Amino acid sequence: MLSIRDMIKGHVIYEIGSGDRISMWYDKWNQHGPLCDIISKRARYEARLDDNLKVSEMIVNRKWVWPDGWEDRFPVLKDLGVPDLTNKEDKVMWLTNNSQTVMFSTKQAWSDLRDVWPSVVWKNVVWFK
């Protein structure tokens, strides 16, 4: 699985329901990608923010609770809309090669990740048993 992690990274997207299962830092739940690519582990450590923090834990009264000065230090945070947390489960979605967002399935993942070779004229000559 680790060998294909980089291949699937751009395809996996999270749809927020309750926000209880989505990593604040490592999951792609917003248009900018994982926040760990923008906010260093060191910055999170200095702010005393847990590495395992969930999206729902950073929202209070429908507002982000960023550490002081973070919106100036990391301007992308100003662009993040506050998700509406619901009682629904968080969902793992799949971004297809055609840029459509669908429910994750192994069938779709296989279709998007496999190498497709053109059909050859002599394919019916080869006999397999």
C-alpha cells in the first residue's frame, strides 16, 4: 500500500459530515489540499496543536479557532470556509481522471490507476488456456 500512496494521493478527497474522522492536517478536505503542506509540523507544535487533531476540534460556534497571528502567517487560512458540521458521517470520495468526484470504490480506483494498453491486431491469435 505504501508504494501506491503517492499515486492515490491526488485522487482521495474527504467530504465533511461531522468532521470527527477527518484529519485537520493530513487529509484533503479543502480546495488547497492537506494543511500539512502549508503549515509545518514545527508551527503546529509551537502552537500546541495535536498532530491527530480532527476538523471538528478546530471549529467552535461555527468559527475556526486558529492560534493568534496564524491568519497573517498563513494567508490561505482566510480562504477556508467553515464547514457546516452535521450528524452525518464523513465520507471518503474519489476524484476520477475525468475530474468527477464520486464515492470511493475499488473499481473506480482500479480504473483510474491501472495502465491501459492499446489493443493489438493479433490479440485473437494468442491462445490462453
